[in-house]
Amino acid sequence: MSGPATRTARAIVDELVRGGVTDVVLCPGSRNAPFAFALHAADAAGALRLHVRIDERGAGFLALGLARGSGRPVPVCTTSGTAVANLHPAVLEAAHSGVPVIALTADRPTDLVGTGASQTIDQHGLFGTAVRQFATASTDDRRVRAQVCRLLAAAAGPWPGPVHLNVPLAEPLVPADEAWPPGRPDGAPWTAVAPSVPHVPPLPLDPTAPTLVIAGQGDPGPDYDGLPVVAEPGSAAWAGALRAGPWLLDEPALRPQQVIVAGRPTLHRPVQRLLADPAVAVYALAGSGPWTDVPATVRAVGSLPTMLPDPAWYDAWLAADRAASAALDAVLDAGQAPIGLRLARELVAGLPAGAALTLGSSNPVRDVALAARPRAGLTVLANRGVAGIDGTVSTAAGLALAHGGPAYALLGDLTLLHDVTGLVIGPEEQRPDLTIVVLNDRGGGIFGLLEQGAPQYAGAFERVFGTPHTVDLAALAAAVGIQHTAVAPADLAGVLAPAPGIRMIEVPADRSTLRAAHAELRKVIGAAVAEAVAGRA
């Protein structure tokens, strides 16, 4: 007969399966051996799909990508000690993006904490307020199953997010048998929890006033028919948004009287300037979590009322959008714009219908927002919860595994290098079909567009912000066993057809002219928009 640790692990895994979990990520370890055996048995029985990874940080983001792609809670199981701490970046991203990730962490028995026992830390509440709920697993079969039910309900509830189940396990850590499914206590049915969705009153705004919608990740996605929409690529509203919207926000003739904030916009500084303008009334749409209000200007939170917009207001934005788009395309076609913008335009236009696209959090997501033509039929993901570059390769792999169709990622070189272990996949593991497009400008290009990239800081910039490197991406791809191709943006369409496995497409770039090129492009677009606005006056 197997010991208490095995029985607890089997009960937890069984209850996760009964609660709808279909994917679990596991990292190897000794203390979580009972989970490793239980998950292996459940996978062999077809009860779930197991993904094994050697790096806990990447494993956490793989779980995040799987959860984003499937809409289901995804546990990531680790051993004790620093293994648990390495989940923290993914837990934070899940918390701020509203993604149901379950940190399932093995622990030493509580009486060993503080004794100097190896690989032992105080894991109680390790993730603090980042998790929606924390529990230390009971040793009673019926109670631990109830705990799992509560944690699943919290992870997938009205405000989805990460939860943490810490499981102290005492030796023996290996089973006496591989039986699956485990026995269940009599009268222990799955506890189904229906999330409560409160009624949300409509926003108390003027439905006839000139109104602009600013949409970010987490946009609840109502119909904004008749209203101009400036949306980030990860928003549900992006497909129907203005293509050049971010370039138009500082145009005085287009200044709205009201702004409706949908989701969590984080990309563009002109958006923050607009929301901070005391002459603009700001309202927020109610969603699945806290509303966004960085400058503390939101007057009310609610649902979208019936709007009665003036068609002339919408037409003015459309005309400006057409003018800005034409100016943008002319510069891109002439080869005078930053290569990242042209790459973003060509990539989004060339993706097959039904594709999933993961965007790196630095320049790639901004390049898509600034240059790509929004289109339907794509699933677009960016880790904008806390906007880190952590684990982006692993996130893209998780989305690809859950998506089931062609999957792509657009990353910068530093973002790729930050998660190289996301490319290390064991020979028995399911490999995603994922094309990773890497803009390689050999350093941190985004910093050249920020204050520290100004000419007066050139003496310090390259070493401490540009952070140049000499990594050969072709050799790196060969080392992890994936195909590598180097192309120019103009040739990208010819290599985007879906292909099995992981492959890397490298687009070399020079970031030394990035700041000047962006400034010149802003001038060109600004002049075209001013002319279009003047022509309608």
C-alpha cells in the first residue's frame, strides 16, 4: 500500500481532472515525486496531457500560455525551495492578466521549516497578494479534494487569476504501485461552483458627445459601432480598430470630450496624456477585474450604454486614419522607416487565417500596434500584465500547444535570449508547431526610443541600456535542434507557411538609427494628418 504522500498527490490530481483540468506542467524534483508519478499515470491513462520542463521559470510561463490558449486553469508542479520562487514572474503576469494558473508546489513537512533542512524555505504565502487564493493541503482525502474545488473556483471565477496550493509531503515519496484512477471516498462528488456575475449599470455619460474608445488587454469586447476605437493588438477590439489610431491621439482637432477605457491599455504614452487631460471625461468599462485608472481620472465604472454618436465625428477619425495610414505605408515601402515597423506590417498581413500570434513586450507589440493593419481571424497574445520579457518563448509554446492551429511569435533578440530554456524540450514531450520571428538588432532597441536614448546620454547608453551581445542565433538554433532561416522583411511572406515543429526566422536589423527614424516618421504622419484635418474644416 502506498504512503500518505502518494495518496494525497493522487487525490489532488484526480480532483483537478474532475474539475476540468486538461493540461499540467511538471518540473523534476525529489519532493514532488508523488506528483510526478501521479501525473505520469494520469497522462498514460489519457486523463490529462502532461508537459515536462527542466526550468521552473519557463514552466510557469508555459502553463500561462496553455491557460491563455485553452481558457482552462493549468497547474504547474514544482519541488520545494527555490523551485517555487522561480514561478513568481509567471504568477505575477497571471495575476495582472487574469489568467488561471495553479502553482502546485511540493513542500517539506512543516516541522522542518527553520531547522536548517536542505531545500527548505517558508513557502506559506510566498506569492503574497498576487494569488487569488492560497491553501496548505490537508492530509485528509476528502478535505484536500474540497480545497482543490475551492482553488479551481477561485482561479476561474469572475476575476480569474493564479492560485497556490502548497503541499507538505513526508517520506516515502515513491508509490508502491501505479494505480489510476485512485480510489475516492464515498459521497465525495465534484463541487460545482457557478460564478456570480453582478449586474453592472450603464455608464452615466453623454451618449451624443464626441467619444473615443481606448481598448487594451482584457477588453470585455462589446460592440463599439459608430465610435472610433484605438485598440492594442491584444484587445478583443483590435480587429475593428483604427489602423493608425496611436499616431492620431495628439491631434487637437480629434480631441474627444469623452473617453471610454476598455481593458488595460499600457503601450502608448499619448494614451496616458489623453486620460490625464482634465478637459476630457474618462469612464471605464466594467470587466473581469479592477479597472485601469493610472492618472486617477475615471468618473464612473459600468457597462456600455446605447450610444448616439454624430457620424461626422467618426468620419473625421476615419479620414485622419486613412491619411496617416497612407503616409505610413509610403515611408515603409520606401525603406526609410524602422525595420521593426515594416516587419510587423508584413508579418501580420502574411499570417494564415486562424493563426495565433504571441508578441514580445518591448518593441514587437508596439511595432504591431503602430504599423500593422488590424485583421480578424487571429488570436493575439502579449504578456502585458506586468510587461516583462520573462518567459515569452515558453508562453508562445504554451499558446501554440493549446491553440491547435498555426502559431507564431514576434520577439526581439533579448526577449528570445531571456528564455532560451523555453526551446529545450525533451524527446518524449509534445512539441508545439511554432514559428518564432526574431528581430535581431543585437541589444535593447526600445531604450533608444526612451529618455535614456537621447544624444546627451550616448556615453553611457550602449553598455548599460543597449546591452549589446554577440550571440549567433543560427548556432543557438542548431544547439537546441530547431530550423533557422535569415530573411529581410520583404521576403518574409515566402517563409510563413505553417510547418511542423519549432523554427526560427531571424530578421537582422540596425538599431543605431531607430530614434531618428521614429522621429522623422512622426513628422511625416503628423503633417499628413494635419492636412487631412484642415481639408475637412
